[in-house]
Amino acid sequence: DCLRPVSRFFDRISRPEQLLTALPETMRVLTDPVETGAVTLALPQDIQAHAYDYPAHFFAPRTWSIERPLPQPQRIAEAVRLLAQAQRPVIIAGGGIHYAEAWSALQTFAETFGIPVGETFAGKGALRHNDTLLLGGYGVTGTPAAAQIVAAADLVICIGTRLTDFTTGSHSVFQHPAVKFIHINVSSHDAYKLGALPIIADARAALQALIQAGQAAGIQPQPAYLDEVAAVKTKWQRQLNTEVYIQHAGEAL
């Protein structure tokens, strides 16, 4: 029972025939993008000694596919309109990027429209190859550069994040008076947080749809905004070099 609180699915087997329903439910949870998590099947020794005439089809090989829900076209169109109006957009990338294997799609989306990316603790490594747009960690474990850019953002595009207090600062970090939110998430519970425009879909599928629709709408990066982002990052890097790297090097000597 100590595993029950940390299991998305828990079942104690008291009769061997319970496995006919418990095992399929275990695999359903493991392969469900929304409910996925640890599962526990408790199989006591005395039950292991029981015999049962299982049907032969129960042992047939089965492939469990992870479904990728596609975004609604209406939501994509609404998101593109918000992106076209935004002057200071920013992306908060969460662990959903990794679950959806959406690294390349995020890279293309950020580069195509010139949007800097802050990563939550679970989203670290979401943006892999672009130091220009990568703000680094965001939230409690984040950088001042990311906090500064996100605080002034007029459009926050959340992708695969639960938007916990560690990320939102109890909803205090978004300081722009007219800030709006778009949230791409397979879970509607999370997608509607902060009054966001919800795109309930797989992160990779949604980003690919946004890229196509945004390009068709003629959305372009904003050079002045990108220069500001670069200046903020340069200031932070200079502070790191002065107060962290050089100081630690002196202590080592």
C-alpha cells in the first residue's frame, strides 16, 4: 500500500482472474499521454500459487500504440491570430516536449518566428541547438535572463507544462498588463490554466500545425525584439563570467 500514493494505477490481485482486466488497464495507463505514470500490481505469494484456466487469446502478442491527438483547426487559427498581434512572444517549454519527441518541431517553430524559449525543470534540453533563442532554465531553477524576458512578454506560449507554482511564481511572474496565453497540452486540466487559449493536442503535432499556419499568415521574426533578448542574455553571461567562473577559478588557485 505504500506504493499506492505514487502510482497512477494500483491494483492488488486477490484472484488470478483479476489479471484479465488488471494487466490491460496497466498497459493502457502506461501508454496514455495524459494518465501515464508509475503503475503497481501487487501479486501476493499465495495468489501466485493459484491455478486458472486463462483463455489462449490473453497471451497473444499485442502492440500498444501511443496516440497523438491532433489539434483542432479552429484553435490553430486563433493561436496564429494571437501570434500575429504579439510584439514580445515567449515560449515556456515543459516536459511534454520530451514525451512528444517534439525537439525538432520546437526548434523550427522558435526559429521560424523568432521566439525565445525558457525551459522548466522538466523541460530542460527541450531546445537543443540554438543558443541565440535559448533563455535557459525558467522558474525557481531558472536564470534572471529568462525571468526578465518572460515577465515582459505579451504572449506566453506554454508547451507541455503543468504551470505549477515553481513555474508561475504563484501567477506573479507575468507582469505585462495585457499578457495572453496559449497552452499546448494533451491534458485539458492543464491546457486551460491561466485562462489560456487551449490547444489540446500532442505537442509535436500542434507545433507542426502552427508552423504551417503561421508561415501562411506571413508572420516574421522581429529583429528589435531579438536584439533585446540577445542583450539580456549577454548581460547575464557577463555576470556569470565575473561573479561565478572567475571567482571560482580564483578560489581554486
